[in-house]
Amino acid sequence: MIHLLFLLATSALDLRFIDPQGLPLSGATITASHAASGQTYTCRTDANGSCALSLNRAGTYRLSNAILEAQLEINTSPNSGPRVIQLKLPSLLTSITVVSASRQQELQQESVNKVEAVTRAQMLSTGYERVSDVLQEIPGVLVRRGSTSTVGGQQIQGVDSRQVLVLQDGLPVVGARGIKAGAINLNRQSSDRLDRVEVAKGSASSLYGSDAIGGVINMITREPVKPLEGGILLSGGTLGAFDGRGDIGGRFNRGAYFLNLGQNRLDSYRLIPTSPTTVGPQISRQDILFKTRYQLLPSFSLGFTASAYRNNERGRNATETGIVDGLANDSTQSYALIADWILNSRTTLQARAYNARYDENNLTSPIASPGTSSTANLNERLNRLDATLSRQIASTHFIQGGVEWAQNLYRGANRLAGENIGQQVTTADTWLQDKWTVHRRLTLTAGGRHTNHSLFGNAWVPKAGLILRLNDSWIFRSSFSMGFRAPDLGQLYFRFANPASFYQVIGNPNLSPENSQSLQAGTTYQHRRYRLGLTLFRNNIRDLIDTRLVGTPRTAQELNGLLASFNISQLFNPLIGRQTFIYFNQARIFTQGVELDGEYAFSRNLRASAGYTFLNARDKITGLGLAQRHRHHGQLRVDYAIPKLGLTTNLRGSFYSHWLLNAATGTRGLPFQIWDAYLAKSWPRGIQTFLTADNLNNSRDGKLQLPTPTFDRPDFGRTYRVGLRYRFGSVD
């Protein structure tokens, strides 16, 4: 990787690259990425190793090449003649550029917050097609589906889905998370469209707003680098799995475009053969992503992104009225318009307009009563405007600030008080951050955000951090941040009578916001062949919102009295004869622990990586542990390649200790481990075939072996998949 810093106003830069022996680096593709805007430029060296990068904006750039690396700072005019850069052999361990911890491009090891990144190459080498599967191999991140659904929720360092913000290219992903137990269903998100997935750990409210008190998951979509490139993927396997995807993109004189299409299906399954209900439903899904960017002026570019999916699920469930067939259709659409201005050689401005919608329709048909089907709907609408100003002051300060406005609307039958009339909230935010290079080895970051919420008024949260480069191998980082999370519309106005059992959940308009404190400290040691990392973390959350069983009213008088005692409006229209749960600020919790991670490159063709997380997560008031958390969680991965034969393979293991199912009763889920394997063969003309074996050790819940079988986790068992990839114009 080549790192080159420009602090000049120019339209072109002549470069000549030589290798460690001083010989010209001919036929090499050089890619330059503008740190502030993400705009990329490419050139290809000639026989003398020379190329001219046509840069029409000034600022900080990172240049990359797949083989060699160098670092250089340039502060003079390019008219003084071509620059000669001698490249060196890189570390065997890859440096990854991330944006999610600071809202600007920086190397992963230079971030004040702990950031994990899964690259496209890593995703391809697993055969995974869903973001939920990709995330399960990151230390400190837990992704586990619910035992009766296929919702891929997520935890970061023990902080649950509702407090974790999910983004695509820095903009919120919609999915009615306020109603869906706070989780964006990452089983709906395709990994094929992505360049990488970034996970920023700890509170990021000062940068990203209310929902980020536990961390951020940012899915970065792909950018074309060649005039014309594309490919297709076809795969199929166990449970009738089929995945078909295709993409095409390219760069032209003043712009670029990228289109990705996908089709996915999977059969339903049962874990208990005698059960009439399905654990995993039959799934059919279609995805589309289109993005384009055009350089209207040397100092102004305009981009547009459209993303959508349509998902269909069929399953069978047991309800209070008997066995029912269920049909669920959900879909999203999102549109973003992005404008970038170069105001001068040190200042950039970005403005974005974003509209997103989520729609869900459910049809429930009782088996014993044909013709008595019932329907339900759920809808979310999100509108957002924001602007970010970035300014480089001398060579020591990089200051960013912005304003944001967002409007969120929910509506739905048997989902909210007011049904399809809906409930709405608006927020208006301002934020500021300064990255101060005190010394070449010491960088300080400080910032904060002010939020004005239409229901909860004003709040302010700060952030501070430092990164100290002790030498070329040792890096120390530390950060402290606070978070503010307003109750979502579901917690405020939820009104749900579960058709599968005799209970109901009611929102509470009297809730207070959650507040958090996040502290992280860690160190990384990196040598050419190996890297070791240690991170200590502590997250405190005050006024955590959760549900509490408040009784089972048997008469209208009991029900009215129950609502009055908690100051809950009659507009929620609850039912008689059901267990009733209401949302409360009922807990002060903490999650704390240690993350260890490392990797070792035995050679360029053989490497291993591992991670381990120790987690202590408790309720401060009761002293009880928090449910659905593993005290011990680890990963192991070994990769091996035989380039002459075009073969790549890996073996990956994930390990989980006991976890609490119910803190009050002390019941626990059983420990388990899951091993996955991948083998790929590359052929001429851009063709690759692959085979995956997921859950190779056929791990299933041990409670399925009891005389009366049951389960706490829905793993089907061992599955296989074979696939074919074809690429033209570029190689992944």
C-alpha cells in the first residue's frame, strides 16, 4: 500500500514509481482516494514506471497498489517535475482504511476507537452472502437469530441491538427497528454489494446521533475502478438454497456507475420432526443497488444511490387459536442524493438528502378455519437532510462539523397506538470534531453533538480520545464518550397483542431517554509477520428501557386501573385476559471486559488469526447478569493458498460459552462451537468455483436430545453449498 499526502491545489501530479531494487514499476494500477469525499482516481504506469494522476481536487489522498507500499508528504507545486517514489515490500498483514470511527478516512490502526473491518476479499473467502453471517466472525460482536424467527440481530461488547446503529454508506438503514425489538434484520442485507463492513465499538453518539450509544455497523458499498467491469455469481445447496447475483459498473471521463442485482431463496425447516411449526420459514428475496457519480465541475460532483429489496417468507406457527400458516412480505426502498464541493484547497463541503421507507404486510390463515384469514401492516418512513464541512488548518488540525435534520414516521395495525394514523418524531442536530496532530506520534481527538428532539428537548454529548504511536510497532489508543438515546417510537407507542400466545405489549409515553458512558483503552503491536491487540472496555447505560410484566387484567375495571396506575392512555386499547407487559426505565447496566485478537503470517500463502472476548454484563440494581450474553466468546481462522494451482481454502471456528436465558431463574443455554470450511479453485478467464461447508461439525442445540425435545438456538446443522463466480474487467 502506498500512502501519499497532498497539501496543494492542482489538477495533475506526475509520478514515477520504482521498486526496492530501483527498477521501474511498469504496468501497475495506482488508485488514489480523496480522504474527505471518498472520490477515487486511477492511473496505470508505463514502461518507465510513470503515470499522471488527473486530480481535480486538492487535499489528503491515499494511494494504493496491491504489491508494494511507501509513504510521502508533498507540500510543493507539481510543476517542479515528476516525483520519484521508491516502493518497499509491505507487511504481510494488510492495513485497512476505515471511516466509521471518525467520519473520515484513516488507517484502522490509527483510529482512537476500536474498529473492526471485514474486507470484500475476506467476505468472498467465506462464501457468505448475508451480512449477519459476515459479522459473526468479529471479536466482541454477537449475531444470533431468535429461536422462532430469522431476525439477524447484533450485539457489540454486550450492548444489544437497540443501542447499535446500522448504516449503509454512512446513512441509516430502515427496517422498523423500533417495532422489531430494536434490531435491523441483517439477514436481509446482501454482502455481495459491499466493499467492506466496518464495526465501530463503544458509544458513537457524538458522531452519529441517538441510536449509536453501543456502536456502529457501517456497510460500505463497492466502487468500480475500471472503465468496464462486472460479474455473476451462482450458488446452491442444502435446504434448496439458491443465490444468483450479478453486477456491472465502470468509470468514464467524468463519472462512474455501479449496478448490483440479486435473487435468493431458502426452504423452510423444522428442528423437532413431530412439531407442526417451522423454525426457519421459506424465504425468497430480490435485491438491487444502483449508484452513480458525475463530476459536473472541477470543484463540484453529484452522486445518487438507490437501494431496495423485496422479501417473502412463508412459515407455520402455533397460536392461541391453533396452527396457522403465515405469509409475510416486507420491502425497503432508499434514495440518496449526495453533493460534494471543493470550496478551496483546504475546505470541502458535503450535503446529502435521503429518503427511505420500509413496508411489511402479514397474512395469517388458520388451518382449522379456512377463509378466516387476518392481515396486518407495518410501515416506516424516514426523511433526512445533512451537511458536513471539513477544514484542514495548517498541518495540525482537521476540523469537521455538520448539521442534520431527520423525520421518522411509524404506522401499522396491531403495532402502534393510533394504528394507521401513525406516530412521528423529528430531530435537529449539530456536531463538531477536531483531530489535532500534536506530534507525529501523538494525535488527540475531541468533539461533541447537540440534539434537539421533538419529544425530549435538548441533549449534549462529548467525546475525547488519543492515539499514541510509541514507535513503528507499538500503538496505544484510549477514548471516552457519552451517549444519549431517546426512546424509539415503538417503546413510546407500541401496542401489540401477540396472536401466537396470550400476552400483549404496551408502550409508555412517559419514558426518559437512556444515557451512556463508554471507555476504551488498548494497544496494538504489529510486526511484518504478526499483530497482537488488547482492548479493555467498559460501557455504562443508565435508564435502560425494557419491558416489565405488570399483571393479567381479567375485567375492564382491572384493566382501567392498571393503565391509570402507570399513567397510560386508553388510546392503547389493550385487551382483557392477557399477560400485559409495559416498557419502563427499569435498569442501570454495565458491560465490561477484555478483547484479545491477533494474526500471524507464516508466509504469503499461510496465515492464522484468532480472537477472544471476556464479557461481564450485569444489572447494577439487582446484581444479576444480563440475558443472551456469552461470558466467553472466541474465533479461530486458518487460511492457506496454493497460487500455482489457483487454490484457496480456510477453516474457521467460533466458540461460545454458556449464556443466560432468564436472569431471574438462572436458566442457561448450553455452550457450543461451530466450524465452517471454504475451498475455491480459480480458472482462466476470470472463472472461480467454490465449495462451502457451514457448521461442519453439525452443531445443534443439545436440548434437542432430551426426551421432550426443545431448543434455545435455531441452528439447522451442517449445510453445503457449491458456487460459480465469473468476473471480467477486474479481479476481486
